[in-house]
Amino acid sequence: MDKTININLGGTLFNIDEDAFRILRDYLQALNSRFANVQGGHETVEDIELRIAEIFQSQKGLAGAVTKENVESMIAIIGKPEDFDTSGSESDAPVYTSQKKRLYRNPDDKIIGGVSSGLAAYLDTDPVLFRILFVLSTIFFGVGFFVYIGLWIALPEAKTESRKRAMYGNAYNRQGTGTYAGNLTLDGAAITNTGSYNNTSKLGNALNEVFRALGRVFYIFLRVFAIIIGVSFVLTGFLFILCFVMIFVFKFPGIFSINETGINLVYFADFLKYIVSPASVPWLMILVSVVVLLPMIALIYWGVKMIFWFRARDGVVSLVALVVWVMCLAALAIIGFNEGVSFAETGKSSIETVLPQTPDTIYIITDHKIADLKYEKQISLPHEEYSVFLNEEKKELYVRPYLSVDPSEDKVTRLEVRKRSTGRNEFEAVKKTEALIYNYRFIKDSLNLDEYFTIPEGRKWSADEIGLHLYIPAGTILKFDNTSRILVHTHFHDENEDYLMSRWESETGNWIMTSDGLEPLSSKASSRK
Amino acid sequence: MDLENNKAQMRKGILEYCILSVLSRNSCYASDIIKELKEAEVIVVEGTLYPLLTRQKNAGLLSYRWEESQQGPPRKYYELTDDGRKYLAELDKSWKELVESVNLIRTR
């Protein structure tokens, strides 16, 4: 060995290896504290030291250094202080002054968290009592479970000897758990094997065993449950992140086409830049990413924690993450509000065209159809029959106008084109309506119009709307083509509105204007017969 | 109930009696006592003995004298005092009674 130390043991000098010395020193310290409070303890230690010297000499002779092995075999012969079988006698049990009792969880006698036996130690009763109370109140009211968990969290564990003493208070030495001296546990076997059973009845012992077994089963059940939850957390988290990446980074179609609502989330990001001001787009993307991804990452982390059942000092990190998340959410709300303001005010403008002479039959013909347009993406608002079509190349948006046909009161055929947009103020909104491009014209007895109007390049969508209000005298026949029929949002002023609506869906399109509104021509003709 | 604990408790009760009995035959030093007690399987580790010896000596049951040893440090030779002999006689009597009582119960 590298280093040896000279020591004087029971009047004899020994050369001892450094590592052996450390063990010996600890052993002697343990002896000293074991006998510190015992009458004649000092003498006892001296006797033992003499014996140690004797053992070393018989092992080594006087030559050579004492090794670690020597010390270990010596300790095996004399025994550790906690193995000394002397605690049965009253006189050498250390006396403690009265101590204030405190409530702890008892680690030496526990089934789940040691709450019950801690309470029992505090109130100087049997833990079984509390165990039964907890189980019963859990079964019948469910309260016990939460009270137990709460106490488990709130109460510290009596890990150290001083805490154990405080847990039992003055009853400590009377407990069957043995006597304690300093940091040494005497009669160790009795503590670990019997716990506080010595004071318990046979029934109590049996119940203790049963609860112990139940506790183990419960613990295993809990672990399995935690692992299942953990795995589902991790899977959910990964799945969400995968979906998010697919949608917003790779624009993977097909995953999130929610056809029922008509909102195609896949293209949401593409539409974003036509809805908000361009400067906000990158910010929104980052903020949405953080707001969505951060909880998912947290979910995965919790899952992993539950699976592997570890504790980590993640308080600060969690707090920072939470603050970041809340701040992102707030920023998102501020930007959202700011963008929302640009939709605050509505502006309207309208143009009226009057036909000098009303023909018997008016044909409503579609010039340009959306089907013929080059558009890549469509986003529809549910239940509003409002769709926006996007041409990424031209950076144009297309929207369908609506057509409303009503009887005119002055026997004159008129077309009123009402445009509507939104903006920060009315003036801006009106300006926006004027920029909307829409083509329509009267040619002889036909009204030629487009199926869409165009929001020009570089202008974002502002909830724009164009309404075509056609007023025609009663008795005029209207003929729609298949496309223009779609545009009509006419209120049928008739008691069998539903019937007419269904006719509207199926009829190919000859209608007659009455003073009450449109009616299918065929039904009118048949009713006249 | 714990069997080992029970056995240990029994041993504890008779240990002091055994020490006095060993010393009643002739004076001897700690290792001799240990040897006998170990053979009889009354103690497991030597450390148990030393505090008991100290206590019995302080109670006036034992006295000791130092003797030089050729192999090592000087040894404490213990012997019974007169008080110790009286005390042992009482214990002998009590032990006999105890054995009888136990036998009576066991064989009934």
C-alpha cells in the first residue's frame, strides 16, 4: 500500500494502511458514540481497544502493516456496535430528555408512504387504525385518497435519527423498535424485521401484513397505471408534433382535411398571409409553433417521467417554460387583436344599372367560371356558402358573389351591385370596395356575369362581399345557366318555401317572377291549366 | 412475531448469568470467557461481552487484575467477588426455578 499510518492502540503501536485506518477510525467512533451515554462506557471502549490490539497482533505479529482485511476480520469478530446484544438491560439505554413531538412520515413502517404510521406515532396509537380509516374513507367517500396524497406531499419523511425521535416523542424509547444512541442504530435486526409490531396485537400484526401486501399490489398497480398513462402521453405528444410538422412544414395534404366544416387546415398557413398583414406572418408562425409545441413537449416529458418514475429538479425549467408559453399566448392575442382591428369597420359602395326596356325573357349567363380558373387552394367558411379561392402565382384571391332576384316595384329592370369590405375605418373600407374587380354587363336580353370577383394582387382579404340585386317586373321569365343558378340566394316569398328550394336545387332553370317572388315556370304553367 | 428477535431476547436474559458462571470456576480474561460463551452459542459477537463485564464490575460483582501477556498487550483477569458469589447463588436458584417452571408448563 502507498501510505501507512502509525497508531497507538491499547498501548501498542501499529503500522496501519491508510484505507484500513479509515475503517478502523469510523469503527472506533461508532463505538465511542455507542457507549458515550452509558455508565462506564469509556472503560468498555478501552477494553475493546485492548482486544482489537490483541486481535491485530495475533493476525500480524508485530511486523508489517495492518491491512483492510485485518480490520474487517477484526470487526467480524467483535461485531458492529449495533449487533451488541445488550440493549435488554435498562441501565445502558441512553436517556433522552422530553422532546416536542412532530408529525412525520415513518419510513420504517410503511405500506405506501408511511403516513398512517407517522400519524400513529404522533398520536401514540396503532397505525392499523389509520390504515383502516384511509381505506374506508377512500372506498365510501373517496376523500381518504386525496387526504392521504395531500399528507404524503405535505409531511416530510423521518429520515434521520433526530427526526425519528421527534416523531415518537417521549414514547421513543418505549417503542419496540429498539433503543438508539447518537446516529447508531442498536438492535438493527429488531427494527427492520419487526418495526413497531411489538406493541401491536396479533390481529394488528395480521392486518399489518395484509395491508403491507395490499400496499405492494397497489404500488405495482400504480406503477403500471403510471406507465400506461406515460406511454399515452408520449405517443400523443409525438403524434401532435408529427401532425404539426406535416401540416405546417411539409404541407402534407390528407391528414387534416376537415371536409365537414370545409376548412382545410393544410392550406391554412398559405391563406394566413392573405388574411393578416405580411409583416405579422412570420411572428404568427413562430408564436403558433411555440404555443402548440411547448405543451406537447411538456406532455412528452411528463410521460417519460411517469414511465421511468424519476424525480428531477425541473422546477425552474418548468416555470420558465410556463412563462414563455404564457408570453407567447399573450403576444398571439395582441397580434390577433391588432389584426382583428383591420376588420373592425365595414364600408359599402354600390352601382346601379337600369335597363331601359324589359325583355320578356332574361337569360342570366355566366361568362367566366371558377372551374376555368387556375386556383390552387380553396378555403371555405362553414354554413356561409362563402369560399375563397387562391391563385398563388398571381397572388390573387377569388370570391363568389351572390345573386338576389326580387320583383321590382316600378316595372323597371335594375341591377344593383353592392360591394362590401372591412377596414380600420369606414373610409379605408370603402376604398377597398372600389378595388374589387367584378365584370358584368347587359347584352340585349341577357345579363352576362362572372362567377367570381377578384381581390387584386397584394391586397389582403377583408371579408369582401359583392351582392348582385336584380329587380325585375312581375311576369318576366328568367333563364339561368347551371353556374349562375349557384349564385342565387333568393328568398322565396311563399308559404311552401322548402318545396321551392328543393325545386330550385333540381330544376334546370326556367323561372317566372311573380309579385311574391320567383316561382318555377313549369309549376306556374301547370297551375294555370 | 419475530423468531430471531425472540431468541435474542432470551439470550440477553441469561447472558449475565452465564458470565458469572464461567468466572465462578476460575478467574480468566475476556477472551477465555468469549471462547466459552461462543462454544455454548450464547453470544454471536465479542463486543456484546465488554459492556456487560464493565457493568458487573461497577456493580461490585467482579474484580480484575492486570497480567502481562507474552503475545500482546496486558490482559485484564476477572474474578468473582464475595458479592458476586452471593449474586450467582441467587441466580442459580432462580435459574433452577425457572427451568422447573418451564418444564412443568411444557410437559403438562
